[in-house]
Amino acid sequence: MRKPAGLAPKLARLGEKALLRHLLSQLEALERDWADAARRDKALEAARNLACGALSAGIALPPGSRDLVRRLHATLEPRELASLIVPLERALDRRVRDEDFLPVTDRSEPRAQRMPVCVVADSLRSAWNVGGVFRTAECFGVEEILLAGYSAGPDDQRVARAAMGTDRLVAWSRHRSAGRAAQALHARGHFVIALETAEEHPTLASLAPRFPCAVLLGNERFGLSPSVVAAADARARIPSYGAKASLNVVSALAIALHELRRRFEAERPASGDADAARKSPRISARRPSSSLPPRGPRR
């Protein structure tokens, strides 16, 4: 390993931004190698030498990282390491998402049975939002996701990353439009709820939905088309109390599914829940969902 003094001239030529990227990369390597003691010690020494070299080269570290050399000690804990990484990410305007840093904490089996609820994602522009829909839907035990219009599917890398593996746990299908998806759901006996923002619609909590049911999510900017809203069995909103009149589509879905899950748990018999949870499949059996040939992979 080079001594910091020997690194200083090279680091000075490298420039501030490049040095910060190099240092961030080294700290990320330390985080990745944390479970291996030998590799962790090696990465820690490399990060400390790089930080010393930066100081010797007169390169100022961003606020929150200026005492980096002192804090890169042998008893460093993962939580403290994260507090060293974040200032560098922000100084470099690095956009990070949950999937970039959250550990995998999946269970081998769902903790409860699925509820008979489907979600229609109508032309979501953000692939990250679609991934969030998968993650949220799996969390609450949704039966199926119907991707309508130009909503990206799990074959898009951004969706797969944001879904964090849940795209393999929830059945999904693709439909040409939200209207066709709603028709297919009606044919299957679902009570279809259009999630809206307008004040004239009742709150979701005031509805009396029946199961099986489905939630229609509209485009982030334009919402659901009037024809799709009109075709739904009910329209509902999530009440807001601030100046902002709307939520992120994934946040709105989480609130809606929490309410539906609460209703579902209250309505179903308490006996046999444990057996039902054990017997619940990780992936719902796929049923025909459209007159169009499905484009999404069968689960």
C-alpha cells in the first residue's frame, strides 16, 4: 500500500471531483466487503490512506466528511460508515434509491395469505414508480398487477431494480389500455375502484368495497381518463390536509392497499389463518386477464 505522502501529487493532479468519486468508490467497496474481516481491513486501510492523501494534496472534503481520517478507525461500525458515505454522495449529486443500499431481508414464505385485490397501473411514466408498485403490492399481498398502456414491465432494468425481486413474487399481465384491463376485471367479478384526487369523490375509508376488488392507478400527470373513471364501480380519494393536493402514485397505492388489507382482515374468519398463510402460494395462479394475448411473462 502506498503511503499518503506518495499519493498526494497524483491526487492533486486528479482534481477534486475525480478524487471524491474515487474516495466514494473506496468507501462503497468497504461497505460491500464488510462481512469478510480480511477484505474489510484491507479496504479500510485503502480508504484511510486515500483520505490522508487527499488532505496532503490540499483537497477539501465536503461537510460531514472533513474528519474522515479520524473516523476511519478499526472499530468503525456500519451505521457510522453510512454517515461517511452520504456526504460524498450528496457532494457528487449522486442519486441513490432504496435498492442501492437496502439489504435483502426477504422471508422464505409470505407471512399471510394473499388478498383478492388487483392493481391496474395505467401508463405510469416513471419506470421507478412501476417498480415501487410491485414492491408495495407484494408487501400488502396483492393478487395481480395489470400493466396498462405504456407502463414499463419488469423486463425494464429500472423496474426490476426498484421492485427489488418482488416482480418475481407477484403475478402480472400486460393490457393495451386501462379500459380493457377494467373490462377484464369486471368479467372476473372484481369490484373496480378508481383512485382519484378530486374533492367531490368520497374518501377511500368511507367506501364499502366488496372482494375481489381492484384499484385503478392513473398516470402521474394526467390521472385516469374520464371514460375509465366512469366505468369503475366506485371512485375514491385519499384526503389531503396540506397545500399539496396529491401524493406520489406509489405512496397513494400504499395507503389504499393498507385500507383494503384492513378491511380484508376484518372480514375474513380468524380461524385457520396460520394454515392459510402456510398454504398461500408465493405467486398467484395466473388467470386469463384480457382478450389480448398477454405480453408479460407468465408467473
